[in-house]
Amino acid sequence: MRIRWKLRMAAAQREVWTGAQLRRLLAEKAGLEMSAASVSALFTKEPSQVKLSTLVALCTALECTPNDLFDVDTTPIEQPARPPRPVAEQPKAASTGGRSMPPL
């Protein structure tokens, strides 16, 4: 599964070009005060996680849905072929307890 973060594109479609503009919108429309560094990180990098409350605030500020902020590719990832197992040792002949067996 692959997730592509599209906040910058969603913001640009709404004529929000800078982190400062986004930060202002988050405060005015969604009541979320974030540091300039936090907004800049969201704006310029793909986050490894996003709080649900932050996602809701972004959607409120940009008047969009989560679908506008990221794409999720659910195509299964191909698993690499497993290397072949080593050949198992041949089983040893059953023990006769020290007695010799008569020829057949």
C-alpha cells in the first residue's frame, strides 16, 4: 500500500501558496493554532502520521475532504520469491539396537 500526501496541491488549488497562509487559515477557520515549523513540515514533507484532529482542521480550513489531501494505493505489494530451502538430509536407517540383521 502506498499513500501520497497532496496537501500542497490541495492548498494551491485554493490559492494557498505558503505555510504562513495555511497557518492563518487553520487558526481562523478551524481554531487550530500550530507552530510555523509544524505547518511548514506538513506543507513540505510527507508526514508519517497525522492526528485526526489535524486532518479535520486541514479539511475545514481548506474546505476539502481527506480524499483531497492524500491518495491511497491499495494495490497489493508483490512479495519477493522465497529462496529455495536447503535439501534436507536423508533420513538415517532405523537403528537395530546393535543386532545384525540376517540377509534376505
